[in-house]
Amino acid sequence: MATSSQIFTFSRLKLSIKKEWGENRRQFLLLILFITGAMSIESFLQISSAYNKVEYLYMTTGGENVDFHTAAQQHFFYERYHYMQHVLFAIILVSFTALAASLAFSSTSTKEGTVRDLTCPASQTEKFAARFGLYIVGGWATAVSAWIFVAFGSYIIMSMLTPYGDFFHPTSVGPLFDADAPRSATLAASTILTSLFLQSLFFLGSSFWPRNSFIKTFGAGTALFGSMVLIAVLTTYFCMQFLQPGPDKKLPHFLGCPETYYMLTLFMSAVNYTLAFIRYRETDVVRNR
């Protein structure tokens, strides 16, 4: 029977992470450039669109700025600009983290990569944990770091080049948790849970299809999503027709509660990671034969 030291040690995990990073350094750097570039383009387009409106609303007298014409106009454009920043950031975050997760097992798509993975002096648990740390945790860390770099970089540049820098100041605690933004809590919860679920789904897909994983998982995920929607519709219809007969039909309380879907998303994410680990162990055993 394998002891705990044979299954998992932090020293071997650290070596496994270094190995994965060293062999895929170019891929990681391209991901960093991709997310930074995407957020930079998004920020530039948003600022370009908002700048003319901000300049129009400001009155310039003798080179000195005064307040907006009305507080209502200021509040409207400020909320609209920052809310759109939050929405676009959420879209980029979800897309990028899914893309990063789909590359988790890409190094095993070739014969040479498979040999390197098999000869790595680490257990299956450690190699799996190394990929989880780099592609799942690292994907989130990279996306948030890119937002901080782009958002505050844009603010500094706008403050240096224009007198309207304060309008473009990013929120103090990040784009998903601005207490002043409308529907901030809903957007934050939806973004985080959607990202976590899609990460787990594309991570699982990468364990099945190391090559072209993103495209294959996207196709399979679309079919799975359609099936889940159909099951949800049929379940709702069944509950309303048979569990609550009579003219005054209402959805059961748990179906209308957001916490139900939050818990379901977390549960499905855990299931996906469990299946990915089982799949990785099976393929590792087969390749060793």
C-alpha cells in the first residue's frame, strides 16, 4: 500500500510545477500577452467611446475644469462606463480562464510529451495538482493581474494626457466587486461561478482530448448545455403540472432560488475535476503498459 509520502509531497509538487513551467514557458507567455492585449484593446475602445461624452459634459473656463453640468449626468455616464467595463472584463475573464484550462494536458498530445510526463519523478496526484495550480489558479491570477495592470495603467495615462483622469479611475477593490455599480453582486456571482464551472469543464475536456481540446470541448459542452436546458425545462414542467395541480401554479421555491444554482454549479465543478483526475490516472496506467 502506498504511503502518504509516496502519493504527495510538496517538494515533488514544486519540482513538477517547475518542470511544467519550463517545458511550456512559451505557451504561458503567449497566454499572458493574449489576456493583456485583449484587456488593453477593450480598455482603449471603452475609453475612446467615453472620452468624447466626458469632454462634452465638462465645461472649460480659462483652462480650468469645473463640475459636470448636472450631478445626474455625471452619475449616469460614470455608472454606465464602469458597468460596461465590468461586463466586458467578465466576458474576457470567462473566455480566458476556459482557454487556459483547455491547455492543461496539451503537453501529452505528442509522443515526446507523453514520455516526458511518464518519466517525471512525481506521483499522478502531484502532476495533476501541478497542472491545476498552473492552469486553473494561475489562469485566475493572470487575468486579475492583467486587469490591474491595464486598468491602472489606463488611468495613469489618462490623468497625464487629459484633465478628466478621475472619471476613469478604476474601482478600489476590483472590477467585479464595486459596491456602487448596479447589479454588482449578481454580476460578480455569475462571473465567478460561470468561470469556475467552465474551467472545470475545459480541464476535463483536456484530459480526454489533449490535442485541439478547446474546440472539441466547446462542441461537447454546447451539446451538454442543450441537454441540461431541455432537462431543466421538462423538470419545471413536471413540477408545475403534477406537484402543484390546480389553476394557481407556481414554481417550487428551490427552483427560483439563486443559491440552488450556485450550489449546483459548485457541485458540477467538483464532479468535473474528480472525473478529470480519474481519467488522468487511467490514461497514465494505460501508457505505462
